[in-house]
Amino acid sequence: MRALKPSRSASEAKVPTIESTVAACSPPMKLKRAFGHIHSWRGPYAPPATGETMQAMCRRAAAAGAFLGIAHPQWYGLTVEDALSIPEAHAVEIYNHGCAVECGRGDGWVVHDEALVRGHRLNAYAADDAHFGTPDAGGGWVMVKAETLEPELILEALKRGDFYSSQGPEIHDIAVYGDEVSVAC
């Protein structure tokens, strides 16, 4: 039997978050819309330097121990090839409530599924990305299985994939018994 008992969301532990948009399209970046968007949990580290590519920024963030999530790829037209040019990424945001509310482009499943089909193991997460300019707050969050709310333990759990996303329901336990899965909510 394996069991998952999540603790609290990363936001409750105040894990430093950097949301970076890089408007550079110099090699090796070949984004069709000339920009990318990454959620990075870890800090502090310097913001992107002038002319720094998304790939270089992600390598730097990963070297600092960051969890990297490819944020709302449909919102800015990220291709699968663009996503796979960031091998340091741990996950793809498969739903972003803010993008769904504001422009109907909150989906990221295509990028996630295509990456999996091509043999890349990426976890998936969903969030609200609340900027509080529209009614987007509370549309999704990440629950993390960590022993304590220490940032390092939360980051380790995120990197392992010990999390789930929710719009309200809490999962108290998941257990696997042979061919059966038991979920306690």
C-alpha cells in the first residue's frame, strides 16, 4: 500500500515565487510569439538579464534549486517544441483560471499531452494566477504533500510530484491496493 496525505498549499508557507516573462527571441529560443512565461518557485535569485533567453534563465533557476512550471501555454501560443526546449521544467500548467476568465485560453493540456507522448515526463498543475484585476482569485491552487511548511521541503515535494491541484475539494488520503485506488476526500 502507498498513501498520499497532502499538507498545506505552497502559498501558506510563503515559498518565494518569481513569475518571469522573457521578451527575447535570440537563439536557442525559437518561440513563435517571441516570448515565454515560467513560474519558478525558489529564491532569491536575480531577475532575467537583458537579452537572456528563457532557456538560460531556466538553467540558472534550476541550478539554484527552483521548481519550474511552464505557465499557461495556450494563453501565449507556446508550441510543444518551445516547451521541450526547456528540459529543466518540472511541470506544465494545464489550467489557469485567470486566463480562462479573461480570454478563454486557460488550457494547457495539449502541450502536456504532446510532451508525454514524446517521452518527456512532466507533471501537471492548475492555479488561479490571481492578479485581482478580474474575478480570478480562488479558481485553483496547489496542495503539497510535505512533512512541514519549510520552503525546502515544499520545493522537494513539488519536484517529486507530491502535489495535486484543486478548486475546493481536499484529498485526505490516496491508497493503492493491488488494482484498486481508494481516495478519501
